[in-house]
Amino acid sequence: MRTSPSLRRKLISVAAVSAALVTAATASVAAAQETAAPEAAAVPAAQTEAAPGTLTERLIVGYKSGATEATSNKAADADAMAKGKEAGEDLDFQRRLGTGAALVDLGENLTRSDVADVVAEYRADPQVAYVVPDRLNTPQADPNDTEYAKQWDLFETTAGMNVPGAWSTSTGSGVTVAVIDTGYVTHSDLAANVVSGYDFIADTAVSVDGDGRDSNPADPGDWYNAGECGSGIPASNSSWHGTHVAGTIAAATNNSKGVAGIAYGAKISPLRVLGKCGGYDSDIIDAITWASGGTVSGVPANSNVAKVVNMSLGGDGACTSATQSAINAAVNRGTTIVVAAGNDNDNVANHSPGNCNNVISVAATNRTGAKASYSNYGSLVDISAPGGQTSTGTANGILSTLNSGTRTPSSESYAYYQGTSMATPHIAGLAALMKSANSALTPAQIESAIKTNARALPGSCSGGCGAGLADAAKTVQAVSGSGGSTGGTTFSSSTAVSIPDNGSAIESSIAVSGRSGNAPSALQVGVDITHTYRGDLVIDLVAPDGSTYRLKSASSSDSADNVNTTYTVNASSETANGTWKLRVQDTAAQDTGRLNSWKLTF
């Protein structure tokens, strides 16, 4: 499988450095060719690699200005074939680069020695000015958002969620996340990613905006006076809570301002259910239904159906049948529901909707990676994510988009908040990245992959914090099939094995190493078999733990001779590293064949 061309281009911010390095490498190679006998010069290992440890599949060949190959594609192609013949390989001229250099494909299943032989052939040609590998480049620069350095929750090694490592594969594009919260107050660092939502608050005493349900989810403020929300409850300014949550999920990124969103390619649909003193289950239930594409009486059909719902809200008591019914229906429609475990330092079993079934219940961790002191816990928690702890300094909270108004909207701002409300959008953002990378994922598969690819909590947790601290890069890589936009990593075996006629199964092994976590849900298994009657063949993939996946069954109607195809296997429950085997058996008499090669692409 070829690496995606999109990742062979550097970000603008590192292009000049890259060009300088390539120029320097080119000059070094040219100098070596002019001062040393080409036949005697060993080919440096770096000239056989597209990236450390990964063999290059293509070479960039620069011819001297007087050479015919410098201007003639036909001549460059003929030269590639001739040099391939000398090296014992099948080379193919691909295209002419803007610099005039030729891009030459090396074919598949080459060893380091094979590549070195081809490079040596080009280096020995006096008409060749340079030959260098077509190197794989990945983004190296941090987002240019001015406050990004303060977003420890995204990138810090100890307690961050390893979000930047996922961006080369997915940014959440094509996915809408419904934020069921206080609504949205206009913010220029978020506006580009906001699509239409709805105000579901039916009670005007709660809505504050003077009307009931309507299509305007703008947040007018949720301030209240002392005692207004219950005896002994002190006064509070407006929180602009939904806007803070939305910014963590999908704030505009690389726009030279503010913060970076986790799924900055996704869209936010703000659904207003929380106003003065909170919000009712009935409104939240309708918002869940509508967000996921269900029908709500008196509300127009949703034109921005969400595949992920974020609910950074909660109350006391069991999950009611009414709420659970709405959640189940939404999940059945294919929407993943992510909810806050709650901020009571109590077992989440006592707090809804964090104790509902069919949700991803999220606990909060602090900057050391331990359970935040306020976070709920328990066996119903699924996963932990950064929620911050501001008691030791605001920089230990979660920075996101906000408004400076104490009651009504004023100027846009940024602020640190803490809570499981802040942890939840980290997981909702991750779910959006996953769904964008692999649109076939179900809510159950998304939850499973997040848990499976989590890392052990760096700090302590008493009472249960789920599967650990979510790891965005590891999780997205695991679900992205052949590696998403990175093109994946391929491991192959080119050792031919004869397949006996109507005999015992033969096996060929591939040792996989250097991977992290589990295999993807769309593992690509490429098979090349020559056989006189393919219908006789049974082909299985055997995972490192011995689990078997049937790729092909015997079929009397399948008379085509050869098997040269790629199968897709959901291997997300298997550890990636280890020895994988391809098992092939001929189940009927009179036909024989050979397994030529096979490969795994993660």
C-alpha cells in the first residue's frame, strides 16, 4: 500500500527547514559522486529509507542538465527500466517533478539491500547529479494558536491526552458534535465551526431569554441571585459553560489566535437545555432525540444530525427509564453519547446521566494524571480525561473559549475551568476524530477502542477511574484502518511456500513490532497466491494469541485460478505486536499452488 501523498508535504512553517535539509543532502551526495569511485562507495542506510526504519518505495533522481533524461520522460523511463534490470528489480518512472527531477517507483517487497543496489546503479551513472529517497514527512510544528502552549491537557507527556499525534490522521472533518448545554455565546475562535442548533428550554423562568423553544440557541447568561436556586445557594455569575465546552471540542485551529480544538475539523451544533438554575430532564431528553436524528413534536427536522453528543451536565439519583430510553434510541441511530461522571467526589452510581447505560462516562484527572479531587468515580466510569484542578493555580485548569460578561454577554475571552464538564469534551472530541477517521464505527466500537487504547492512569485513583487516561493518537491510529491519511505501515513476507494438493495447511509468518496498542478495526491483509483452482483454498489469518480470522472459505463455484487480493479484518481486539500467520490449505484433489507473498498494513 502506498503512503498517502498528503503526508509527503510538510507544513508551511517547516518547509524552509526541510528544503535546506534536502539541499544539503543533495549537495553531499553530488560531492560524494564527484570525488569518489561510485562503484566502491557504500550506499548510506539513510538513502534506503523514507523514514527511520521504513524502506523507501520511491527515489527522486536528478539528472545533469546535458542528459537526455533531464528533459525526456521517455528517456527517464527507459533509464529506470535499464537500471532496474541491472539491479534485478522492476523500476517504473512515475512523473517529472517541478524541479525537473524524475520520480522513480521501486515496486514492492524490496529489502534494504535491494534498494541499496538500485541507488548504487544511479550513483554510478555520470549523467546523474543526485539520487535521494522520496522521504516521508509529517507535521512537526505545533498549532500557531497563541494560547496553545497553555493547553497542557492536549500535549503534556505525563497527563495530557496525546492529541497532536492524532491530527496527522484525523481532525474530525465531516462529523457534527451536539453540545447539549447552556447554548452558545458568539466567539470568533469558534464561530467558523458552529452550525445551527436549537433552544429546547420550554420554561421561560429557566430560559431567561423571554421565550420558549425556538431555533436560536444563543446563551443569554445563566446568572442567578442568592437563594434564587434554593435556600442557602449563593449568587453566581453567568458561566457561558456551553461555549467553554464547545471550544475544547472544536475551537478553530491554526488561525493564529486563542486555543486549539481537539477535533477542530468537526462542527458544533449547540443545543440549549440549561438556563437559570439548571435544566429539566424533559428538555434534555428531547435534545438527545433531536440531536441524533429523531423526531420531536413541534421542532423542525434536524439538518445537522450529530454522530457524537456531549453532555457535561448531571444531577442526583438513578438514571430514569425516560432518559435511558432516549439514550438507547440515539445510540441505535448511530450516535455516541459522552457524559460527565460528576463533581461530587462520590460514586457515579448515585448521579445521572453518568450512571446511565450506553454512554461513555468520563472522570476527570488533574495535571499530575491523578483523579481530580472533585471527580466522581466507580465501576460505572468508562474512561478518564483531563479536567484540571485550579486550586494550585489557574494554569492547571482547562483553558477554552468564554465571554467576559458577568450576567449578559460582553466581549469574548478565554478562561480556565475545572470539572468533569471539562473532561467530557476531551472524549467527545476524540470520538469525533475516530468517527471521521472511520465512518463505519458504531458507538460500541468507539467506546471499546477508547478503553482498549487508554494508558494506565499516571497518578492515583481511589474507587475506580475507568480504563485509564485516554490516548488520542493511539486510539485514532487503532481505528483508522490502513492508517488513515498516513497510509499506514506495511509488514510483508515474500518467502514463497508451496501449497500441497489436498494436504495439510501451510503457514507463513510475519513478525510485527514497533506498533502501539491493538491492531486496527480494518486491518488490511494482502495475499498473492498462484493456484490452478482457487475454489479449493481455505485461507485464515492467525493473530499472535492464536485467534483465527477466516479470510476465504472453499467454494466449488469459485473457479478463477489465482488469489491476488486484499482482505479487511476487524482485528481491534488483538495486540498489534507479535507473530501473525497466514494459513492456507488446499481442500480438494488434483490442484496445486504456491503462496507467493502476503502483507499486513496497519
